Amino acid sequence: MGDLNADPDEGAAIDDPIGNLLLASRWVADAPAPTSPVPVEGLDPDDTARFGLRVDYVLPSSTLTLSRAGVWRYPVRAGGAFPSDHYPVWADLVVPPAP
């Protein structure tokens, strides 16, 4: 998990490295992009940064089950500033019992 600085459908990443190398990997669970229910003007629901790109990821192993995931767009207090230009990405995963 982390800031990978590559958006699968926007931005300047050449030849879609995030889509080709990670999201299409047999080792990474096939899961929809996490989205935020909190609208922010100028952002798509799956944008994870205030500059309008999906650049932060939780990429669970294909051996895990993703039950929920999202982008946490916390509220800003009146006159306050965001502590970062990125929004936290979270995932609830089901880990199978050890064999």
C-alpha cells in the first residue's frame, strides 16, 4: 500500500504502469477502485489526491478477500487546511485461516 504516483486512467504515467504491472497482476486481488461518498468539487469519486488523480493504493494479495474499500475525504474545519494533498485509502480484508 502507498503512494504509487500513477493513475490508471488519467495523468502523465506513460503506458499505464499501474494498470499493466499491478492491477492486472495475478498476484493482486481483482477489486474495484475504492471511492469516496464525500464529494469534493473537481474530483472524481476515485481520486485519492487533491490534484485530481488516483495515486494512492491498497493492493491486496489475490489470496485475500476484499470486503470494503474507500477513500476517506475527511471534513475540513472552517478556515482550516487539509493536512496533506492526499486522502487516506483504506480496505477491509478477509484473511483466510492458516492451513
